[in-house]
Amino acid sequence: MSYLLAQVNIGRLLAPVDSQVLAGFMAALDPVNAAADAAPGFVWRLQTEEGNATAVRAFEWDAGDSAGVIMNMSVWASVEALAAFVYSAEHRTVLRRRREWFEPMTQAYTALWWIPAGTVPTVADAEAKVRYLRTHGPTPPAFSLSVHFPPPDDAGAGPRPGREEWMCPA
């Protein structure tokens, strides 16, 4: 059986998505999503008719006092393919501005996990993986880019630390 990498990341909004505070984020969303769609190793991403996932209701249990939580969920051919996109110049330009739009988070807000090729992760899967990672730390069922694990069919391989060139400057 072959496997693909599912990923979810969430953000607690500083303001509603239709606010002036999030205007820069919303303006960057379509170009960043288009870059992801065209990236080598990209397979699928969660989206509504609007072409993004900002209207998807999930992670409401993690909203706290924020204006809400939005999520991004996608599937990639490998950890390396996801990392190449996440730390690409186009994505990093937006990533560097995240403090303008999102509350700082002290717990895991990104989770990665392997899925059988041909399947699609669900919002419930994503929520369970974030909760699992927060409770157990990076392990084969849920992990991060900085500490990731090989697919289940790669027997005997242990955790793999993320490469230094993947790390995004703050």
C-alpha cells in the first residue's frame, strides 16, 4: 500500500474574515492557494465553492476568546514536498505576517499524518490529529515538520528531524 501525507494547520483569528484587519490575509489567500495547487507533490486541499476553507466550521473547541478558528487541510506526496511549499518564498512572505492576523498559539496548531493513497482526510480526522499531537507530542500517528515519521510501509525507520533549510525565520 502506498501512503500520502495529510496536513492540517489552524489559526485563531484576531478579527472576522470580512474585517479590515484580515484584508491583507484574505487578499493573499487565493494566490497562496494557487501556488500550493501548482506545487510539485501537491495532491488535494480542502475547499468550498469559494476556493478556500475559511467557511469550514471546525476546531471551535479551540477558539478561546478569538474571533474564530480557520483551518487549512491538504494532502501531499511527501514531507519534503510539503516543506518545499511551506518554506517557499511566496508562502513565507505571507507566513511572516501571521501575527497581524492570528493570535499566537502555545500548543500545536499544525499536524501531519499518513493516509492511504486514494483516501481524503476529514475535518474530524484533522481535529483528532491536532488533539493527539497536543497530548502525545510527535509520534507516528501525528507529527510535525520539525519531527516527522516515515510512512507506515517504511518499516524500521524512526523519527526524522526536519532539515535546517526548512526552518522559517520568524
